[in-house]
Amino acid sequence: MTQSEQAQKTELLAELEATCHRTFELVDSLSDEQLEVPYHPGVNPPLWEMGHASFFYEVFVFNLLDGTPSYDPSMDDLWD
């Protein structure tokens, strides 16, 4: 990997880390009532969407770019 590619990789991982922290801040600021949504066949609960998106970032970005193992491998089958 060239020095430029390494710098790009480092920058991308840092941006993803910042995005992760900001997402947690936003979700943590919501009350339980705000996280509940009425059932609709085409709408998933917000926490499910967040978990699913996190799984894909972990598997397809962090694992592939950084070699970081899954935070909790037992959850891989649930989200995949």
C-alpha cells in the first residue's frame, strides 16, 4: 500500500469513527418514546436500522480496511 493510500485509509477510518460517535450521541438523546414507531410492514424500528447499518460498516469497512474483528461475532448471524 502506498503512503497516499495509507493516508486515505486512515482518514476514512477516522471519519467513520467520528460518524459512529455522532450517531450514538443522537440516538442517546432520544427518549424511549421517540424511538418507538408504529408498526408498518415497510418501516423497521430505528434501533434495528442502526444495528443493521453498524453491522455493514463493521464487516465491509472496518474488517476489510483495518482487519478489525467483529465487536461481537455472535451477532453476525443476526444482522447478516
